[in-house]
Amino acid sequence: MGSQQKQQKATVLPPASGTTASIRLHRSNILAFFRAFDSLLVILALWGVLQFWGTPWSHTYTWLGVLAIIAFVFFAESNEVYHLWQGFSTPALAHRLTLAWAGTAVVLGVFAVAMELMASINIRAVALWLTLVPIAIISCHWLRRLVLARFRRQSAQRRIGIVGATSLSQRVTTAIRNLPWMGYQIAGYYDDRMLTDDRSRRLDDNQVQVSGNLEQLKQAARNGDIDMVFITLPMAAESRVRELVHDLADTTVSAYLIPDIFSFDLLHSRLTGIQGIPAVSIYDSPLADQAWTKRLFDLFGSLAILAIVAIPMLAIALGVKLSSRGPVFFKQTRYGVRGEKIKVWKFRSMSVCEDGPDVPQARRGDPRITPFGAMLRRTSLDELPQLFNVLGGSMSLIGPRPHAVAHNEFYRNHIQGYMLRHKVKPGITGLAQVNGFRGETETMDKMVGRIAYDLEYIRNWSLWLDIKILWWTVFRGFVGQQAY
């Protein structure tokens, strides 16, 4: 009888007929409420300022309020304001809310000008409304977190046992301590692996104080001393994780597996899912869902710049034609987004037009460079025709600088992750260029530094970063000792 009961307990129950296991995205009713409350606050604030100024409500303000709600919800979603799993710190949340409302204000301004509403609205009341709304929304979110933190600290804290004395467990601990409103309390760390010289397997006791081994963790779970278990063991410990999860089924704890994907050199990693199947991208493009915003920025930006530099470009074209024999423009084959070949336009600055399997980089005192071309290269004016590449869609205003195909084929075999820079369109200027990595890369270290900045740009891309790089280019990007 005893052996029969043991055999029955070891049997894993299959899913019910016709069902398939899947993973659902965790959602918060509190955040759903605040999403609706923030929209209501936008309208209430508009009504309040109009009452303050003694301005009667009209259909114009109804349209402004409705448009403000639509635009704010859109920009808030784009900034992941209401994504619970992100767990932003309060300053980070305030920053994202401010950006969302700033985008809303721009949309309202364009709408008011386009519809000629400026004469029919109370400008001072609307200006006060635009100022008060982000303050009110941020204050409400701060108060929500303050109340939740106090409530959970006093009556509803969830005790967490962390499996694995790893760098990932340290990262989890830091995140938990930065989010007091989540109501988590670290009950202890559990790891029964031996200390070795390989610190990627287990950290020293002075870094993570281990409370016990995995058997003690299971006992604590059975005794009700912990409510949740976070497993941070490396992916190589799959069999150990499986055994632990199997044994935790004999308890009532909530078990969470935190995969150590941070051991990879992530490039704009994102969490997604396909019909309940979770997926984490290791190498991804930041423009997978935002390409249209960057494209609009490129179109309007390049047209605005062309309107300013059109006459200087005509003068430069004339200077190229008169200073040396050959065409005004030089088109060279380079790699674009996804590694596709594109033709990049430049004002010709050399006496030759090389575009083949072996293209030497320009160097200081290069005899191929014409005197007029040397001036163009020092000031980066030879790059101006690439504005036409931007208009055509093969390039962007901001992005990793495109290299000649011959250089690409060389460096991709010498620098790990080199081709990842092609996850976005190449740019006329980029983060590497405004940080001094422009011109000749005569040593491997210089190219490694340039690629590091290119990948950092992709990891942290935002429209605001593009604007900052464009601004920095005005002061740092046109001239420099590396430009020749």
C-alpha cells in the first residue's frame, strides 16, 4: 500500500483534455484603474482651470480634452508607463510621464494652429492646464506608491527565498529594494554549490550571505516561512532547476524562474510572446515597433536641413567641379540596415572614385585627397549629399556610420558583434562621431571603440537621443583632429 501511494504521488497529472499550457501576461487592476483615472484627470484639470479663469466651456475645449486623452494614452503606452513588469523607479516613472505629456502638448499645439483655434481659446488657461496636468498625474502615482508601500510593509509583505548566490540574485535584490511598494521582503538566499575559482557560478559569502542549501529552502517552503521562490541559477543548471521545481510542487509557494539571459551581450532585448509562449530577444532592433517615428523624424529633419544648406551645397558642387577633374558626386557601395548593400552619396573629395573589394581608408596626408576635398572632409561637408539618402530611406540622420563593403568584410571577422550595428539604418552622424570616433581607424582599438558606441546607441535608442546627437553634432561632429 505504501509503495502504491508513493508511486501515485510521483505521477505527474497531464493537462485536461483539449488544453495547452501557456503563459499569461501579469496585469494589475490598480494600474488599469490609474490608466482610466489619469485620463479623467486630464479633463478635470481642464475644467478646473477654465473655472479658475471664468472661461465658459465650449466645443473647442471638448475637442482639446478628447485629443489630449487620445494623445496622452498613446504616448504613455509608447513609454511603457503602465507596464507593471517594468517596475520603474519613481524618478524614472516621472520622467516617462513628463515625456508622454510633452508629446501630447506638441500634438495639441499643432492641432490648435492647424485648426486656427488660437483666437478662440483662453491661452493662459490652456497654458496653466498644460503645466498642472503632469504635476497632478505624477503626484497621484507617487501617492499611490507611498500608500501601497506603507500598507504592504505593515500587513501584506511577501517573503521571498532566492535560489542561487549569483550576480543575477544580487541584481534581483537591488531591484526589490528599489521597489518598496511591491511589498517584497528577502527571506534568505539558498545555494548548495561549492565555491570554486569560477565566480560566475557562485559568489563569495562576503558578497551574498547564504542562508542554507536547497533542502533547507524546501523545508522553509513546507513550513510556510516563505511565500515565493525566485530561482536565479544559471541555465547550465537545468537538471538542478527541474528537480527543485518538482519538489516545490509539494509546497504552496509561488515559484518564479528568472533565466540568466544577462550572461549574453544583450542588444535591445525585449520580452514578448507568441500565443502564450514566452520569448526573449537577445539581439533585436529598437525600431521593430518605432520605425515610423524615426522615419518621420528623418523626413522632416532632412527637409529642414536641405532648406538651409541647399545654396551652400550648390556652391560646394561648383567648387568640386572647378577644383579637380571628375564627377561632382561620389557614390560608394556600403552596407545598410540588415546588411543590404546601398549606394551612399558624397561630394567627391578625392581624385579617384574607388568602390571595390579593396578600398584603403583615407589617412593623414593621403595623396588621393584634393585640396578642396581636404577642406570638405575636415568640416564633414562632403557628407551633405547623404541627405538625399535619408530622403530615399536608405539612411537615417542618426545612426552608425556606414563603412565600405571591403572594410565591413574585414572587421566582421575581427570584432565580435560588428554586424549588429546593421540592426538600424546607417546615419550621417552618430553617437560614435560626437564622442570623437570619426575619420580614420588605423588601429583595431579605434574601430572597437566606434563599434562600442554604435551598439550603445542601438541599446538605448530613443527619439530624444537622436535629437541630442543631432544637437551635439552641431558643436562636436563637423570638425576634429580625426577628420582628414
